[in-house]
Amino acid sequence: MTRYAIGDVQGCERELRALLKRIDFRADRDRLWFVGDLVNRGPRSLETLRLVHALRDNAVVVLGNHDLHLLALSYGADRRRKSDTLDELLAAPDRGALLEWLSGCPLAFEADGDLMVHAGVVPQWSAHETLQLAQEVAHALQRDPEGLFRSMYGDEPDRWREELSGYERLRFIINVLTRMRLCSADGHIDVAFKGAPTRGPGALRPWFEHRTRRSRDVRVLFGHWSALGFIERAGVVGLDSGCVWGGALSAYDLDQARPPFRVPCAAYQQISA
């Protein structure tokens, strides 16, 4: 079995199909790890979700911020954005089955020494604690999705404290796992920054650069940062190579040391020819 981690698809279904051809994906031997943001911004969110749903026996998906946004809209949250490309999906006759499956996907997944999240992990959390905190959100999503989505949006609190409770705690967990790029060593997060990797104001820096990070005993796979592009360094693999912005969709073999597979935006026509 070969495990491939795949970056943010964001509705680029044709490039995803081309990427599966590029890696010679076979359902009888391969497993796909998706780092989240399957949908939105791109042109074919419905087709993407249908494709990954069809592959679900061979795939694990962690939820990204755009996936959670889709689920929130499906539960009636008044949070539509001009940049959303989700109307066709929300009106689809099979939306019920697709969204029920998506809502059962976790915010963090770990196997064989690899921890997968969409955005990042604050230094205070070990891999085990990250999985436990992600499970708190999963329980809330199954128990009271309307309440969770009513309270999910917002940037506060912006610093980790173990005594956080209720929706403030859940919102912070969601923001770390699906929105954060920069943070400080003491758990203060920045969810607004979107640019190229840099040290932010004060002690803020890319979350994976903190030497005190307690998740260093696993390899962390993540997406969410298209300005960062694909990176591979000790203990982390970043997979968002910005396909929806005209970049590429990337897949990385988790079990063999070889360069990533890439399909440039709209290059599926050349591969299929």
C-alpha cells in the first residue's frame, strides 16, 4: 500500500483526476490523505465532493475552513461570501449524503507517525492532545451542529488556555486546526495573516518553526498556506501549492523519499490527451 497526501483541492476536480492519473492511483493498493478544503473558490466543488466521496473507502479527509463553511451554510448560517462557489453543491439532489459524510470527517488524523491537520498546531499541543481536542469539536458537530456553527465564526479568543470552555474553547480549536498560520511560543495565534512565510509582529512566526513545539515527535502534514507552497522539512510537509490560484495540485508519497507529484492548474487536458 502507498499513502499519498494531497493538498487543498478547493473545487479543482479536473486537476484532482489528473493527479490521480499522475500517481497511477489504484484502489486495490493505495490510500489517499486529503489535508482539507476540498471545496470552494474553485469551479467544481460539487464534482470534487462527489469524487472524493466515491473514493472514501481509500481516503481519509480532515476538515478545512472551507469545508466547515460549507457545512455551516447547509445548516442555515447567514455567512455567505461573494467568493463562495457553493450554490450548485447546496442545491444538488445528493447533497444530503455528501454533507452527512463530510460532517463525519475529523479535524485531525494520525497514523504511522504522521499527524494530518488542515492548518497547524500550537506549540502547547502534543499530537495526542491535538487528536483529543479535535474530537471535542467532532462531538459538538454531531451533538449540536446548529449551535456550533452559530458560534464558530470569529477570531477570539486568540491565545490558548487550558481553562477555555464552551464555544470559546471550540472556536479556538477550530481556528488553530483550520485557519492559523502564525503563532507565538505561548499560544497566541494569528488567523488573518496570508502572505509569504515571515516572522510576524513581536513573537509571531510560522507555527512549525517553534523549537518548543510538542508535536515534534510526529511528522505533521498540513495545507492552508498557498503563499508558502509545497515544503518538506524536518517534521513537517506543507501541501497547499495553490491550485485554485493558478498554481498546482500536489501529492506526496508518505512512504518513499521521492519528489512530490504536481499537476499545474488546468493542465489536466494535456495529461488526458
